[in-house]
Amino acid sequence: MNTTAHNLPPAPPLKWAVLGTGAIASTFAEDIRLTGNAELVAVCSRTSEAATTFSRRFGGLRIVADIKTLAADPLIGAVYLATPNTAHFDQARVLLSAGKPVLVEKPMVVTAEQARALAQLAADKQTFAMEGLWTLFLPAIDRVRSLLADNAIGAITGIRAELAYAKAFDGNNRFFSKALGGGSLLDLGIYPVALTLALFGSPQTVRGNWHAAPSGVDMSATIRLGYDGIEASISCGFDRNGANRFVIDGETGSLAIDAPFLRASRIIVTRNRIAHRLATPPGSGRLSRAVAKTARKLPLPGLTVHEHGFAGNGLQFEIEAASKAIAEGKREQPLMPLGSSIAALGIIETILGQPAS
């Protein structure tokens, strides 16, 4: 009797290890439980105490002593790097050199040159590598792609995006530390830049400016990306709490990924100024939020709201996508190719290459 694909048992879940035990490592460990094709089996940390605590918290994970042991372990199918930004390059290089697939928390590395080196190493070793920029894999972003493909707001006339969260300056905090790859562009700006690249491709022009924190990293920045006569205006910063939406304007309407757009769960399509003003008011204060919440419940002409809520924190979608690509023998994930990671870091470097204003 012939066995068809329909009768084959499902493939076993890909076995993951996490390197690092901080907040994002915990989020990964929580959300991998929501996937259908991935399983967290091991943890590696600089200290045995941290690894032991993390292991117990998430069901008795196997503790791997060091990264070289991790790289050589044949029972581990892939590694998630959840360490400080400046550690990513050397750690990913060790793993990729051993042929171990990696998912590296954003930013993948801190320079475009490092990203190019890792991309070349992954190609040489025929091994999967991807930046963990989870926003691009959320269901709401899939809907954005479909709406744009369906010409839902007509020809694009502009893009506006902001991601800003106020943080009191602390020179010892990783957000403000040069040694740890801090700065608002690498921590926050990478999200709107990456999403713009994912939706619209590489820009023809890049310009912008940045303001320095006392430690010398960027406290805030603005970026202007030029596309065939239209512009993407992007801002980020630790100096304020922003509206934190990603808005695409078109000839027949606007499409707003509601705040916080990096955790996209609501898309607001408006086809007149009144609906747009009420449903996506400026600012991030309590009044603005209350107005927007009320407006979205009203039968306003020209207003359509698409809800795409999800369980957990949202990392499960990128974990599933990376696991599927690895299981299929792919070297990159099409929604987050290494070329896009290189391009985003290049844009950030262009901005930071100018004197602070």
C-alpha cells in the first residue's frame, strides 16, 4: 500500500536552545509554547545560577555549559541569541561556524559590516541565519500586506512612523551605553526602518539627524527615506512618549497600524480626514487614547477597523516561521532576509555618521 503525504505523521518540533536568560529570553520561552513546530529544550548562560533559575522556571530545560558545547550539540536544531547587542556578532559567528542555525534578537549586530560578515559566513556554511524582528511576522502585518496589494488606499503618497518611549538617562543602563550597543536607533528605530523596508523595499535616498544623550549615544533621531517622489518620515527616541503608530497615506485614504505598532494588533483604514483625525488622534495622552477608542466604536463613514489580536507576547509567529524555514532546509526566511538586516543597519549608520544636532 502506498503511503501518501496525508498519512505521514507530523514532523517533530524543532529543538531550540536559548543563549541568555534576560527578559527577551523569557518572552521567547513563554511564546515558543504557543507554536506547533518548535520546542525549547536547553538554555546556556554566562553563569550556572542564571541558567539553573531559568531552567526551573521553564520546566527543567537542559543546561548547556558554554557556547562551544552548544554549537557542537547535535540534539539542538537551532539557537536563539538573547544577549546584549554587542555580543551578537561573536556568538553568532561561533554558532554559524559550527553549522548551527541561529535566530538573533534585533538588532542582529551593531554595524552593517558585521551583518555582511555573518551573511557571508552563513552562506559559506550553508546555514540558516535570521534577525529576530518579530513585528514583521504578526498577523496584522500580513493584513497590511494584503490591503496594500489590493490597493485599499490608492497610490501611496507618504509614510509616517514614530516609536518613542521616555527613559530617564542612566549611563549604566544598556539603552544609553555605547559599550553595549545602546541608542534609540538600534533599540527603537530599527522597527520602523525594518517595516518600511519590508513593505516598500530599499529607498533611493536617506537623510536625517540625531540628538545625543550625555553618554554619546543617540537619545532621539529622525530619518527621511525617499521613494520615487514620496517620503517615509520616521522618528524614534528615549526623550518622550510618542504616538507610536505606523501610518501609510494614499490617494484615497490612510492605513494606520495602531499603537504600539511594533506589537501590531489593530489596523485602522480611514477614507476621509474626519475619520482619520478621530480614530488616530495625535499624541499619546489619556485624552487622545479615549477619543480614539470611542471613535473606533462609532459607525463613522469612511472608517474600517481590522482587529488581529493574538495570545502571548507575539514572538511565536517569528519562531514558527524560522522553524519552518529551517525544517525545509532554507538558508533565509523570505520575510526577514539578511539583506534587509544589512540595509537597515546601513540606514542607521548613515544617520549616525552625521554630527549630532
